[in-house]
Amino acid sequence: MTGISRSFLFVPGDRAERFDKAAASGAHDIILDLEDAVAPEAKAQARTLVREWLATRERAALVRINSAGTPWFDDDVRMLQATPQAAVMLPKADARSLAFLVSALPGRRIVALIETVSAYLDLRAVSSVAGVEQMAFGSVDFSTESGIADEDHALDAVRTQIVLESVRAGMLPPIDGVSVNFSDAALITQDARRSRQLGYGAKLCIHPAQVAPVNAAFAPSAAEIDWAERVLAAFEASHGAATAVDGKMIDKPLVDKARRIVSAVTAG
């Protein structure tokens, strides 16, 4: 897919038979996982399987490598250096490891996975590393370390700060963490809509059944598209002068919002 990615589907790096299925799932991006989904004794095999599959692909896929300081990090980076079509997600990201990765993989698309308390408390530095395209929230690991349950609105403040630092740094809107439920489409939709309300642009998925509800939840609704088209039409007709739609004044921020909605429809 080209354009806006709303869904990012993880697939275990040692399960090569699932790679093509994941790519055909409707997910806007797939993440070949060398980290949590792969047992230590299978890391080398997973790295080989991922490299071989990526060599047959024209479109880039993300690879979640093992975090800096683990025994597998250096080999993961070397594999990526020889695999130019691979983008990279860095788990347990911090400013220092991100700066190293940007240097080792110049020009590569890099997503920083924010899943530790220390990374959250250092968000300004993390988001300031030039060359990092986007941040993602590793909500499960963060909840485990912090002791803050990812229920109701308990982590809203954390999620909001990640959004604000992304905006400040000029990054793409961040990617929210996974929903652990993959059998209840209504609940997945609810979670994704909440992410969107908080300013996230996408969501991580752990099962193909989550992809369609997530894509739908992040896509502009028919009402939003109708409003945006009417705002842009009124703005064009007024030649930039003050105008109103639905009894409300239309100014530049609302015109910009309308353009983003229309652009999302075109790209997505």
C-alpha cells in the first residue's frame, strides 16, 4: 500500500509460512518480528527466513529487531544493512540506541517503540533523534513495568504525551499499542476509535482478525468526508474570505483539517 498506514500486523519471524498470509491480510504494513515472538534458540533461523523472504519482495516491510544490548542486536542490524528494502522497528527504544541505528541504517524508515518508563520520561530526546519517522506505543510492556493497568483511561496521559511529542518533532502521528482481544470486533473497533480520538494515526495488530476493524476505525467516516468536502467547496467559493458552513465560521485550522480528511481518503 502507498499512502497512510493505519494497521501494522505482527508476524513471528520464524513462521515463514505466515509471511505471505500476513501480506495479504489487508494490513497496511506488516512487521516481521525477530523479538518477542521468537524464542532465543530460533533467533538465527528467524533472521535467515526474514532476509530470504524480503529478498523476494519489492515493497518494504518492517522488521522488529531485538533491542540494543541483547546478544542478537548486532546480527539483526547487519542483516538489515544487507537488506535495503527493510524498514525497522526498534523495541525498548531510547535516544542513544536510535541515534546508533540511524547512523548504521542511513535513510532507512525507522519506527521507535516506546515501551519503557525511562523512554517515556525522556520522550523529548527520543523524538528529537533526526531520522526517526514515527513512534509506536508498546502499551503491554509499559503497563507491566509501570504497574499502570491499560484499562479505561488509566494510560491516557501517557498516550497523549506521545502524540504531543510526535507533533512537536514533526513526526507522523504515532501508532498505538495492541488490543489483546482479537475475537471481539466491536471491542477492537472501540479501542481503535479511542486511539484515533487521542491523536494516533494507526494501531498495532497481533492477529489478522484485528486488521479490518482497525482500518475501518481509522478511516474518515462518511459524515467527516461530507463535512470536509463542503468546507473546502465553501472556502474555494469565497476565494479565501471569511465564510461559514453549518452556521459556523470557517478559518484556516478548519480548512487544514478538512484537507487532511480528504487527503486521508485519497491516500487510504
